[in-house]
Amino acid sequence: DDHELVKFCWVCGIDVHVSSMHCKFCNKCVENFDHHCHWLNTCVGRANYEWFFRLVGSVLSMELVRGGVLAGLVISFFIQYAGEMNGDSPGGTTLEHSNSWFSADVGLLVAIVNTIFLLVDM
């Protein structure tokens, strides 16, 4: 039965598992080969499949948070701008208020979120 689970790789010159495939970019055989990731410059296979999906999930969640913050800033800007155009502004112009949007509180929040993502990836 063990002989049926083995095939010969002509490029490497060795016997490998039947689920293995030779990667032309890495020049090695990878068990349960999925694809060669050009962003990570490595093959995705049995040995690193879990880590690859952790990376993809982490990047996706960070982009969702970043998009939410950006959407909130844009919506807030246009709400204040519309209020200014209608004369409902509580004092000052939109540009005067924009300096308070990027205060130390927002920077601290971004640092905390990035630290959480860094710890999750470890």
C-alpha cells in the first residue's frame, strides 16, 4: 500500500507522495500543492495552509476596519458640510472642525487595533 502512495518526480529525482506537485518557481516538490503565492514568494501546501489562511483573514479584517473608519470620516465630513450649507453649523467651518477628527485619540485607536492584529498573527 505504501508503494501506491508514492510517485517519482523527474525534476527532483526522488520519490514523493502522490498528492505532491513540483513547483517551477521554488524548484521543489510540495505536498498537497495548492498554488505558488507570488506575494509571499512561497508555495501554499500542506505545511503552511493554516498560516496562509490566517494571513488572508487578518488582512481582510484589517481592510474592513480601515474601510469602516474611512467611511465614517467621509460620512461625518459630509454631514457637517451639509449642516454648514443649511446654516445649522454649531460654530466654525468644516475645515476648522477637521483638525479635531485627527487628534491623538484616533491615532491611539489605530495603534491599538494594529497591535491586536499583530498579536493575533503571532
